[in-house]
Amino acid sequence: MVVEDDNSEKPLDLFLKIGLDERTAKNTIANNKVTANLTAVIHEAALTNGCNRTVGNLLYTVATKFPANALVHRPTLLQYIVSSKIKTPAQLEAAFSIYSSIGSENFELKEFEESCGVGIDVPIEDIERTVNEIFEENKNVILGQRYRTNVGDLFGHVRKSHPWADPKIVKQLIDVKLYGLLGEKTAADDEKPSRKKKEKQAKSESIAVDTHPAPTSEEELNPFLIFPQPEENFKVHTEIFFSDRPVLRVCNTREMLEKHLKATGGRVFTRFPPEPNGYLHIGHAKAMFVSFGLAKERDGCCYLRYDDTNPEAEKKEYIDHIDEIVRWMGWEPFKVTYTSDYFQDLYDLAVELIRRNHAYVDHQTPEEIKEYREKKMNSPWRDRPIAESLELFDQMRRGMIEEGKATLRMKQDMQSDNYNMYDLIAYRIKFTPHPHSGEKWCIYPSYDYSHCIVDSLENITHSLCTLEFETRRASYYWLIDALGLYQPYVWEYSRLNVTNTVMSKRKLNRLVTERWVDGWDDPRLMTLAGLRRRGVTSTSINAFVRGIGITRSDSSTIRLDRLEFHIREELNKTAPRTMVVLHPLKVVITNLEDGSMMDLDAKKWPDAQIEDSSSFYKVPFSNIVYIEHTDFRMKDSKDYYGLAPGKSVLLRYAFPIKCTEVILSDDKETVVEVRAEFDPSKKTKPKGVLHWVAEPSPGIDPLKVEVRLFDKLFLSENPAELDNWLADLNPESKVVVPGAYAVPSLRTAAVGDRFQFERLGYFVVDKDSTSEKLVFNRTVTLRDSYSKGGK
């Protein structure tokens, strides 16, 4: 929480003074952490009276991205910005990279300035020459795409040659060059291209990318380069400030590090520590990618550790699910452990903490603890004798004190600026059997007490967690330092949030328990079980996570389109094509004899070769076929490619047909049957191509299947921010089509088999399927908005 002094300027006014636009400033105010950081940065830079927008934007970047392990150097960087020695985002990113690697250590200013381009002014002539060369190299592509050319790609080529060039000048020169080459925009430039043109344009763009590949940074190729090696963990990387003692500069002694390296063989050790109190969601996929991925990339080890310190919320169902889903995601744990495996060690260390006068038994109620912490007041029992706390803690362990009547609290720093240093609870009494350790214990350690100690006991080299734990870093290192244990390297990354869904376990649990959805594996949920049931592959999820990167951005909400892009990209290569009609409309082919049957070849893959029989499947063609109701209209139009009276269409893999008669129901409006003639010579060349399903034999209906069409679970992009978030549920998130028709080859499909239903999307066989009826879930539609401008 940001507390404003009566005499201080309101943050909004301060942010507007440095040139932030009103919308950005108000969005910043909504984030307490960024507000506090930006306010501090403005004061450190002595710019409370304001500055120009360029400098203001740089200050904002410092407030949101400056490495937490190098805060001691922030005032120096701000002086470089104020004096205009660092004036571009590229220079700032270079500075962040340096600070991140050196932490709080001293550095050579000369080397720093060289690495950040300080004092380098790139002549306009040099930039112009480079722009001309890039335009010459890409001239044909630019002429083909005209004003749809990706200017960002051109900008990237210039930056590669001149990283310190003024971006405004680069933009101006590119715009001038574009205008000189293409002239005024035409009406065609402003028109949205038709679907056909888009496909051609996409094809030419892919050729352009192949001809002139954009440069890929090392970090994009290997996102784990940002993490130090285990042998570097003697360097100071975090500073913890106290109100009553000197600064704690976090690092291991050489002796401690050597002991650790001997135990690990110098390898990377990470851990993935989920709480077994629910099903894992897509945010956990990122956590797995970071921890398991780093260990795999460095040829190290990653524990799957169940953080099972709360017996009331944990179930064996969740433990089994987590183990199974981790392996489904493609990760193999080095070892499966439980925090409860270390309950005796944790208890012994708690006793030692009391002996060192760093913990005490407290009798305040939860409400009193909350009130005293808010007022920064010590508990009345904080300074009780060590021997008394030792005796009471032993009584807690032996079940001699009632639940809620005592806790063990760490004696931290009640006057700290960090709320997570206000004497956090280490142990509480719970007379609840534990799913893993049984009835051996009636006191259980808290997360804040146990996770850092178990990290140390397991010789974790890199303790990686999401940004909401950043403020707990001080408590993490305070406790390890107080006990004299090995100190892992802690690093936080942004949570993964996806639009049109909720990710908190509390909200997910409510959706499940109140039956708003059909269980934890409902295909509309972003649980990994739900995504798997929907037909999403683990490899596409990992590709999605890798594409996002391991960032520290505080607002990492990713559009659902981006995940769907990766799903389509994989299924397009792996899901065979087939045909299903969702809402069948009967078409009688009058010039084909009743009972006539033909077996036609249909392609499983667009590029199927004739000589490869495995790339084809057989479809029956008879005088009774079914098309989609939506593929027929009584009135034709130029932009319509379906069937209409007197009009021809091509039945995919079969023949052209022409509508000759329409049978209406008694209301004289509803179409119940269409009659048509087919062209066996295939001389007719209609524009429209339809999918279809025929009677497999005379008088026998096609294979009937159930199809479930899933869509976004919520209407709003961020439903979690709504007071009444349940009212935002999408009523069309699940539409069941009970009587779809499918080609006979699908009869043998098994649960988990994936297909592309031509013109409809990608589908998977659901576990609800029976021998009498197959059930298909729609994984994703064929439409791909992300690659066409989504983000």
C-alpha cells in the first residue's frame, strides 16, 4: 500500500508531470508496487517538478524493469538519464543487462559507458545509408506488400547495425523512404484484404521471412542464459535492509559454497513445489518450464516437491494428479519429495531458532496479530524468556495446548518497511491427520518458514518463483541467515495470466464445487487436465510458454489467441483431416441411381502423395448425401460460395452438384431437403467447395456422433477484476450438437485421437465416448487471429 504524506504530492499529479499520458498514469496508480517504485525513482532523479516525455518514459521503464538485485546502482543510472547520457530504450536495456549480472558489486564506469553507448551519436547519414541498403535488399517484398509491410522488421534491421541510433530519427527515415518508394496510399492500401488475398499475402510473407530471416537473440534461443552458474553463488545479489541492524548482503561464504558444490557435484538443482490442494493450471506450466527447463538445459536435476504443510486442504487425489500431469507435460522429476519428509528437520531447526532468540511462542489471536502488525507493534510475548518459549513449543508439539491458543513466530523486524518481515508465523497447531505423514504431528510449519529451509536442505541452486513472492525474499534470506544455512539463488518471474479465464485456485474451486463447470478437467478451464481433455498437446503448451519468455513484467496477461496459435500450429501438422457435418441437410442426387455406391479417396493431409495409400481414407458416395444447413441458401449472392437454387458447388473429393429443386416444410420457409444433379465428368468448375457425408449403404444413416463446441469461458478479458465475476460466464461456452454425421472411418477412433474436421476446426475424442456413440470436443477453430495481428 502506498501511504501519502499530507504534504506530499499525489502520485497521479507527479506521474502526469513527467509526461505520462493520463491513461498510463491511472493504470499505474492501480498497481501499488509500480506506484511506489515510480514515486521513488522520480524523487531519486530529483524530477518532482517534471520533465519531458522522453525522460519520463525512461523513468517509468526504470521503475518497472530495474533489476532488484542491483538497487544500489539505481541512483547512478538515473543521473545518466537526467543528464541525457542515456536517452534511448536500447541503452537502458543494455544498462539493465549489466546491472543484473553484477548485482551490487562495483563496476568500471568506462566499461559501463561503452557497453551502453554513452557518448555515441550515430550520424543521420549513417542511419540513412543503412535504411537505403535495407530497402534495396527488401525492395520486391515491400513493393508486393506496400503499406502492409512490417515496419517493425525494418526497424529491427536498422537497430542491428546501429543499436544506439535515435529511434525517432530511424522511424522518420523509414517513413520517408516508404513514401518515396510507394507514393500516396491508394484505396486498395486501406482496404481489408479478402480471405483469398490474405492467404496469398501470408504466403508471400512466409517467403520473405525465409529469404530475410529476422535476427534471433541468444536469450530467445536460450531463455535460461539469464541465470548464473552454481559456482557464482558467492556473489552478493540481494540486500536486505533492517530498521535495527546493518544491511544483510546475501551471499554464501566460500566455505559454505564449496560444501554445497561438493554435495551437488556443481550441477544445477531446482524444484517445482506445488501445493496439493487443487488441480494444476496453465500458470503452473510456466513454473514447470522455468524450473524443469533450467535443470534440463544445464544437465541438472529438478525435484517435484509437494508443499504439503496444510493438511486441511490437501488430498491424495491432488497429489496423484500433480505427479501424472507433470509427466504428461514432458518433465521427469529427479526425485519426488514432500515438505513433510523434513518435518523433523524443520522442528529441530525451529528449536534452534528459539535458542538463538530468533523465535518465540505467541498467544495472540489471528485478529490481534493482524492488528498489531498493521500498527507495527510488538506482541506482548515477543520478549519472553528463551527457556519459556522452548518449553511451550515442546508442549505444542505434544498436543498439550489447544488449537488456536499458541503459535511460534519468527522474531524478525516489526519496524521494517516490508510487511513480510513483521514476525511471520513459523508453526501453528492443527489436530488434523496429514495425508502423507499421518497422525505423527499436531503442529505444522508455515510456507514462509518451511520452503526456504527445505530449499537449503535439498541444496537447491536456483529457487525460482513468481513475482508475488518478491517481497518475501527478505524473510527467506533472514531465516536462512539466522540459522547459518546454505543460501540458494532466488529469482522471481511474472505469473502467466491468460485472458477470458480465472486462474486463482479459490475461484477455480468455486467453479467446480458449485457446478458451473463439469469438474476440474472441464475443457473450458485453463487447468492442464481441462486443456488435455480439450485436445491440447503438452508440446503446444510448452511452445506457448517458451514463446512468452521468462520475464519480470508485472502485467503478463497474454491473449488467448496466442495460445490458440501454438495449438493450431501443431495440430495442423499432426491431426489428420476428416469430414463431419454438424447440422445435416439432406441432399438427394437425382441422376444417380438408388443404391449406387462409390468408394472415393479423401486426403488425410493436404500434401498427400498419390503413391502413399496411408495418406488417404475411403469415403462412400451415394445418391443421399448430407451437407451443413448453413451451406444452403434460398437466395444466392456474389460473396456466397455455398449451394443455392440453380447453383453448383463441389463436394470435396467427389463431384460438382447443382441444385435443381428445394423441398420446404409446411411452413413454406424451412428447408427440409434439397435435390440436385451431379456432374460425373467434373467439367463444371464451381468456386464453392463443401464438406459432406453420405449414406454408407442404402437406407442406412451415416455414423451419428456428438460434438461439443467449446468457446471462451468468460465474456470479459479479465473477469477476475469484476465484483460479480460469475455473472460474466459465457452462456455459449459449451454448445452440444447431439446428432452430427461423420464419415465411417471415424467409427474406430479412440479416446484422445485428434482430427481436423474440414472447414470446422480441430477436435478430439472425449472420454465420455461409448461403443454406441462417439463424443468429440472442439479443441480450437480453424480461424487464426493471432498470426494476423493478434498479440
